[in-house]
Amino acid sequence: MAEGPKLLDEALRAGAMVETVLVAESHAVTLGDRLERASQSGARIIMVAAGVLERASGTVSPQPVAAIVEALHIPLDEVDLTGLAVVCAGVQDPGNAGTVVRSAAATGVGAVVFCGNGVDVYNPKVVRASAGALFRVPVVCAGTATEVLDQLGTRGVRRVASAARGGREHDRLDWSVPSALVLGSESQGLAADLDGLFDERVTIPMAPDVESLNVAMAATVICFEADRQRRQVGGARP
């Protein structure tokens, strides 16, 4: 479910399969251009009475339009892993997950992989938090974290575990080589049984007495540093 005009725009721009658009009757005129584009793409347009979208929405300020968009299931072996990938191995908060995807899209990340017992990437809160980035960056819903890390290693991708402490400083790591930044759950971090599958650990240096960063913020900081390094050596964003 993609709620709001912006997410509908992003879905249409990306060529996603928009199946149905629900629009409040009171906004049919102001949303006319978007509805026309959605209809031309093959979407079914349904006008709903006042209050229907408000009851169906999980937001405090409901949007006047919502679209049902076909989920994309991209296999891991079909995504570009020549730059940076981000692996969410147990990220559970929808807001964090959506923000990770949004930051990944902003920095040209090749793919975001969700695996393990984490959040459903198609949760409406994730979609909203991504601000449409789910339609702009390849998102993979894989199996277990072990399976994903094994496959990445087989493809020659350096697997970098994000750690609150004890890793190499994030701006001293060479991000110009094919790498996967692996993020764990907000409460537990990365599972101990994955330790043997990492090639490197990375830590963001912080002021004394600061325990850690929010997982989405940490991912954002590292993704932008990796992008800075790639652009510095002349690498183009995908």
C-alpha cells in the first residue's frame, strides 16, 4: 500500500505495477493528472466516500489517495554488487528500515537486502518512511542471514559488520571495493553465530560516553562516506 500523492508519483515514475488507486471523492479534481497517468498505466481507479481512507489508513493525518502496488521480488543473484550493498539482518523497526532504503537510494547503493527475522519491507510504515525510495533502489527479500552472507562471499563481496565499537573507523575503510554493509537488530545487534562470516567490522567514532547511533542513522553516515569515496576516485553512481 503506497499512501499519498508523492508515493503514487514515485511508483508511476519507476514503472511499478499500480493495480488499484483509491481516491477520496473530494480530491478527485485536484488529483486529476495523477489519476489519468495511473489509469493510462493500467490501474483501476476507485472513488471512495469521505472517511473511508481515514479508517483504512494507519497515519495520524490520512492521505487523500492510496495505491495498491505489486510487490517486486528481486533475487539476490540479479542485483549489481560491484559497489555497495546494504544488508538488514534483523532490522525490526519500520521507520528505521524505510530510512535505510531512503539513504541507500540517495547514495547510489546497488541493493538493499532484507533477511532474517526482521520487519516486512512492504509494511505500510516502511513504505512511507522510504519516501518512495523503495521504487528507486533494488530491494531483495532473502532467506536467512547466513544464506545471504554465504552468497555474498561466493560472489567476492567483502562483508562488513556494523558494530558500535571495536571495528575500523568508517572513514578509514576503503569503500571503493565491492562491499556489503551488514546491519543487525536495534536491540540485539548482529547475531553471534554470524561472526565467522564477516570479513571486516566497521565502527563510527563518537564522543565519549555516547553508547551508539540509531541503526538508520549509522547506515546513513556510512553510506554517504562510501559514496564520497567512490566519487572521489571517479566512480559514478549507478
